[in-house]
Amino acid sequence: MFRIGVLTGGGDCPGLNAVIQGIVIRAAQHGYEVLGIEDGYKGLLYGKARKLTPKDVEDIYWLGGTILGTSRKNPAKSEEELKTVIENIKKLGLDVLITIGGDDTLGAAKKLYERGIPIVGVPKTIDNDLSLTDYSVGFWTAIETIADALHKLHTTARSHKRVMIAEIMGRYAGWLTLIGGLAGGAHIILIPERPVDIDEVCRIIKERRERGEPYTLIAVAEGVTIPTVGELVAVSKEKDEFGHVRLGGVSKILEEEIKKRTGEEVRSAVLGHIQRGGTPSAYDKVLGLRLGFKAVDLVKEKKYGYVVVVNGMNILPAKIEEVVGTVRKVPDELHELTNVFTGLYTAPKQ
Ligand code: F6P
């Protein structure tokens, strides 16, 4: 029987199980068997996999996380490991591998494809920074979570007349912070695509106080660079197998700077992994199922080396090398939206 292997790699997010359910159902409709690889590429390195039938995946589409487990294992870290992974793909009898992941996972899938493994990719990342896809699985659920958190920070900021800072994930792109900040009504939104001007931030805070709005909510991306620091702020400088440090801590630095310059009471909160948890939104459930279906349809067409991407209302195939390798940044035309809730509706005095 034709056998599809499926794995989820990199950071987990809500909507992964919907993709898995979509794949397994569609595969059964086409008469294919599915083998679920455990813990991302780690499972391929150690040959850990289990059969997935439609019964096994019944109603998992609304569960957060991934039933297969995940890891940040890079299968192409060494030539030796890459060889073992390719050998295990053969030993497991996989005719094709569907990899669900972000830039790291799909980038590694591209390397396997270049070594002759038939690959289909599915885009997943709350960071929403993959090229050629409007959205990736997990993004809109994370936005809901961020908006909810910001609303909660809003009420406490207002009661205490404080400046409240929320630090938001997204690595080197500002999608989560911009769209989440808008959905949650942040007065100031700071994203990696633009330099941070702390004087301007303090000016807005002061002007809001003078106008009778003595509180300010700031959404800051974990990947912004504060001029006084001059580099990305990381929890740990230790790099993972794909070469990323763990970002985190920029909100604390911003808190100190604003306190020092304005004398305001400032608090900061790192939203952290809560942004990747919980039940998928309706959008991510439906998107996950659709992407899963389409991925198997590409398998049927033997269209390998492609990723299924969101293009408006459609799910289309895009070449894997055009989806990975560059961080898709927030375009300039969206940046103006960072000013929607500053509360300063008249032009500043010249
Ligand atoms: O790529 C998704 C992401 O959540 C980033 O926004 C964040 O910087 C990173 O993963 C955190 O990774 P980990 O789960 O390994 O701490």
C-alpha cells in the first residue's frame, strides 16, 4: 500500500492536529496508509513512528498542540545524521513525507527533497513569516490569545494609571505584534521592521497623560532592537540546532528606560508560550483541515517539492525553495496601522 509519512516540526501551535486529521482522512479517501512520525525529525533519526487511521484521529482537529509531538531537531545538522534519516525513511517504507512546519522544518524538508526524498510541505508558524502564504497555521489563534491578553492588561493599566508593556513572540518579524496589537488595542506598537524611537514612545505616553489618558498599553515584539542595547535581547545566547538564540527580555529593558525618562509607573509582561497554547480558532481548524486535504492531493498528483499555501480564498502549491529561506517581514503599507490607537488624533505641534 502507498505509504505517507507525516511529521510536525519546530514550535507547536494550535491547528496542527487539524492538519493531521485532514491528511489522514484524505489519504484514506485515496486509499493511502499514513504513518505518524513522532517528535518531528527526531522520530526519523530514531525510527519512531506509528500508524494513523481515521479512527485514531477522530475529532483531534479541535485539540491544541500536536498528537505526534515535536522537536527542534535539525535532520541536516551533520551528514551522518542526514544519512541515517534517509535510511530510516526507506526502512519505514515511506513513499512520501509530508512535513508540517515553519522555516526551519520546511528548510530541512527542502534538503531532504534535494537528496531525492519526495516531499510535500504544510506551512505552520505563529510567526507568520513564511513567504508566499498569506497565513500559516497557528497565526490567527495566537492573535486571538494576544488580543485577549492585551484587553486584560488594558483594564489593569487603566485602573493603576500605569504604562503596561506586553512582550510578544514572532522572532524577527512583527506580524504577531502588529496584528495582535491592533486587535488588542495597544496604544503603541513596536515591531522589528522599524527602529525603536524611545523618545517618541515617551512623548506619546506624556501627551496621553496631559490629554487625560494617564495610562498607555505598549505591544513590543521580542525581536525589536532597543538603541541603548544595540542588539537582539535573548534569554540565552545558546543556539538551537538551526542557529537561533532564545529571544526574550526586551520588555524589561524598555520598562526601565521609560521609567527613567518619564517617571511613570511601568510594568511589563512576557506573554510567552501561552501564545502557542490552547484550542485552535475556527479559522485555524478549517485552514488545517483544508491544508491537510490539499497536501494529500499533491501527493496524488506526484507534485513533490511543493508547499501548500494560502492565497486569498485558495490553497495553492508553491515551490518549497520559494517559501523558505527568507523571513517575510511586515510590509511598509501596514506599518501605519501602528498609530491607530495612540489616542493622538490631531497632528503634533510643529
Ligand atoms: O517560531 C515560533 C516561536 O514561538 C517564536 O515566536 C519564538 O521566538 C520561539 O518559537 C520560541 O521557541 P521555543 O518554544 O523553543 O522556546
